[in-house]
Amino acid sequence: MAGVLKPAGVPNPGGPRHPGGPLNPAVVLTGMKLAVLRRSMSGPRAASLIAGGVGGVLTAVGTALLGLVDFPAPESGVGTIALVLLVWTVGWALGPTLTGGDPTLRLSYFTLVPLPPRRLALGLLAASFAGITPLVGLIAFSVLIVFGAGLGLLPALVAVPATLLQLLLVVVLAKLSLQCLGSVARSRLGWELSALLVGLVCGFLNTGWFGLAFFFELLGGHWAPVIGTVVRALPSGWSVVAVDAARRSDWALAGACLGGLLALCALLFAAWTALLSRQLTRGTADGGRTAARRGAARRGAGLPRAFPDSPAGAVLGKELRLWARDPRRARFLRIALWSGLFTGLLPMLGGFSTVLPWTGVVLALYAGALGSSLYGLDAGALWLTLVAPGADRVDVRARQWAWLLVVSPAALLLTVAATLAVPNGWAWPWLLATLPAVLGAGAGLTPLTSLLGPAPFPDLPGGNPLDGFSDESGDQARMQSLAVLLLQLAAALPAVGVVLAGTLLHSAPLRWAGTAVGLGTGLLYAWWLGRAARHRLETRGPELLDVMCKGVRRQGTEPARSSEERERQDRLSALSRRRTALAGLLVTAGVLSVAPQGGVALAMSLLAPANRSWFLALYLPPEWQVPVSAGFVLLGTVCLFVVYRLIRAEHAAERE
């Protein structure tokens, strides 16, 4: 830990000591986290933090303003706020499955630190309150104070500890959920469970708004009293129940709710400490890898063993077995599968079945996006390819074939099954044109992007398998996943354009010609992008291996040799932070404009103009919907192009 080992006479960087006692872990770990956060505001990490922080703060402010709504009766306000708090609590519990938890203080760092698990857990818990996410939660939970202030002075006073306890509850719950999922992620059940949760979140973000009408009808119908009672009885609603009890001077209920929250936090903390202790013990041994290897061998035993007796066959067999045995790869495939299923099924809650046939296309999109760090999953094993003469081309092409053999059958089967389940015969030309193009682009982009921006995922014995998402490599991998997702969508535009032209001109041959265009462009993407990946591997192999072995390193970390170089380095660092902040905002605006407000709104205006949801263009007169949707696409494209120019300018400044 910082400040434990230092030369004599050097000030303690870890924080103050207690008089006559050891360092306070809470102070040290909080200082460590703040120091890491200050020095990580550059590159993909800063873009992720800024984009997520802006979106989170806006959502939290909207939640806090909910307390100002003039409800017909205080009871209805209590039920509504309890429901909102339940959504926030579930989001905190599921959030670590997407982000990998705290990116600065991994548990594996403290395996050999001589601290009792309880003291270490207290320090990690205290450090969890430093950062943007707890601030967002505090702003959101201040809806209790705003709501209580409208009820009177005493409810407002009770709302203050209720807000703090609500924040403590979600923070401890997030820690426990990550530790639980990390503990089971080594098993097949853990793969499925964590992938199911992530797929549900992704599906809800994609098309969940189509089902909001179902939930609103459920809350407003004859089930409303039952649901209101349930959300009040759940621990996430105890805080607002305490505030309402203070309004009615029911101090016994208010005290019971606040005491129950405190006791529940203590119970969750004890459970987290127990799991943390087991993880620390496991980290000093083999990390449970022996059982994992045996289970992986059993899982891969059913794979075909008769591959061509050639270098390509050897790589193909190795890749297919890795897609079945490697926990990260298997989890990625399951996330893609569940994301596609939930993307198509959630709109059906609102009676909207148009999206269901596209589940296979969504699966292919997510499989390509999550595989954007294909070579990074192997990390330092890249040297096996580099030392074999002429293995570059064989390796890239075999990896492409393996990805297609794993993803294509599932995507095609899901597309056929979903389309036959719903009488949407009009969708066949669109699907047969889009799916081959997306699959071909994914097969080409997965090796290329992983070599253009290598993001190695190190193997941490005894660590949490979900921690692979929480370092600099994870930040870069997330940015690459977003880029591959958008590029796959762009790759399908030529084939979709042919089908659209045939639809507008009422020409069946032209509409079905989109299938040939999609197949041709898909083959072209796979060949051309694979050729570019092979060239990259041939020309930059040693540099790529260095990154794979040592990890992603930020620019500007070497000490300056003179005051002039130090001053120039500081200017570049400040400029980089401003450009990164602007890039984060532009990426968020660009993605929202191109995808939902542009492309999806355009499709909705043509297919189902009655379902307006949150698409701004659909609230305009019919003659303005298509132009405004196209305008959003253009606006988003401009934003993403500006981001590209900013990145080029920053790289040019670094080269100078």
C-alpha cells in the first residue's frame, strides 16, 4: 500500500497516520483512488468518465426534480418515488456486470497486504464513495429531501439520514453483487447468469422503451395497489416510507425503516467481507484454475477433432475450442445471444412485434462488437504466431473462419425462427440483405480493430473474471466495441439502400437484389479487412507483442528531461483533457443522433408511425418526420467526424 515502503525522510504519500498507530486503510485507499482518478483523465478513460458522468448527472437531476411534482395525494407520491428508487437500486446492483466495478482499486492488488479482511473491506468501502458515481447517486437520492421538504420540516429532517442510508445501501449492494458474480463467473452457471443480466440491460437500452407502455398500464390498472404495496415493502422503498411516516408522526415506523436500512447495510457488508476473505485466500493459491481447467476440458470434449491437417486447420481448431472453453469468449457469445433475444422480445410487451425478426442481426452486431479485442484476449500468446514463419495470413484467416462458424449459425437460426414466429413476410428482403453484410463486416473488423488498437486482457490468477473490463485495456476495448458496432451498421447501408429503393419503387426484383448486394459486400468486407489485418500483423508484430505483454500505456508518462519539455508536456496534457472532454460529449451526442433519433426514428416513421416513444421526429407532422430523422443522422455523423479530427489532431501533436 502507498506509504508503507518508502525511503527515510520522504513524506508519507498515503495520508496521515493515527497517533501511535498504523495507517488508516480508509484514508490511504481513498487517497490512492483520488490520485489515480486525477492521473487517468486522458484517453479513452476520460472519454468514458465524462460521457457517463454527464448522462448520469442529467438523469440524477431529473430524478431529484421528481420530488417537486404535485401528486394528488402523498401516498401516490410515495409509491412513485419508491418505484424510481427500486429502478436505481437495480441499476446499481447490475451496473458492475457492465463496468467491472471499481477500475482503480482491484482486490488482487491487496492479496499480500497484511490487513484483516474486515479492515480492508472498510477501506475499500470508504474509497467507493470517492468518484463520480456516488455523486450521481447522492443527487438522485436527494429526491427524498426534496419530497420531504414539501411535506414539512420534520419529514425533511428525516429525509437526510434516509438519503445517506439509501446511498450506503446501493454502494454495498454493488460491491456484493460484483463479488458474487465474480465468484460464480468461473462456472458455466456463472457465465449464463452474468451474460443474462448484461443482455437484459443491453436489450432494455436498445428497445426497452417500447415496453414502457405495458409497465405504465400495469401501474395504472387494477394491479396498481398491489404493485404500490410491493415497492413500499422492498428495502429500496423503506427510505421514502420513513419520510412519509414522519409526515404522519408515526415515529415507530420511521425508526423501524431507518433501522432496517442500517441493519440491512450491515448484513450486506458482512456477506461482502466473507466473500472478500475467500477471494483473498484463493488469490494466494492457483485461483481455482485447476477446477476451471477440468471443467473447460469437459466443455470442449464434444467439439469436432477432425480438422484439416494443415496450419490453418490447427489454428481453426484452436480458435473453436477457445470460443467454447475460454470464460471471456464464452461470456461474450452469451451476451450477444441474450442481447439479441431481449432486443426483440421486450417490444412485444407493448404489442410491437416489428423488431422481433431482427434478433439475429442484433446478435451478429453484438458478437462483432464484443469480439473487437480478439487478439487482446490472447495477450502475450501472440508471440507463438510471430515466431512461426508465414503464420500471419493463416492466423488471421483462420480466426475469421472460426468467428463465422460460431456466430453465423446462431444468427441465421435465430433470424429464421423469429421471422416465422411472427407473420412479417415483408422483413425477409431486409434481413437477407442486412445479415450477410453485418456478418462479413464483423468477420473482418474483429481481427483488424484488435490489431489497430490492441487491448490485452491480462490473466489475473485468483482475481475476479469481471475485472478484465476495469483497466485501461477495458476502456479501450469498450471504445473499440462502440466503433465496430457503428461500422457494422454502416457496412449494411449499401444493401439496405437497394432494398429501400426497391420498396419505394415497388419493384420486387430490385428489392430482392439487395440479398445479392448484401452477400457480395459481406464477402468483400471479410476479404479486404482481413487482408488489412494480416498486413498490420506482418508489419507491426513486435510492437503489438510489446503492448500485449506490457498492457496499454498512456502517452506522456515518461519524465521530461528539461523545463521546456516539461512545460510543453503540461500544455499537451491540458489540451488533451479539453479535447477528451469535448470528444466524450460529441461521441454521446453523435451516437444518440445517428442511432435512435436518426436511423431508428426514420424506420419507425415508415413502419409504425403511431408508436412515437421518445423519438423526437415522430412528434412532428408526418411530412416533417423523414427530413428531421435524416437531419439527426447528418448531425450525428458531423459530431463523430469532429471526434475523428480531434483524435487526429491529438496524435499529430504527440508526434511533434
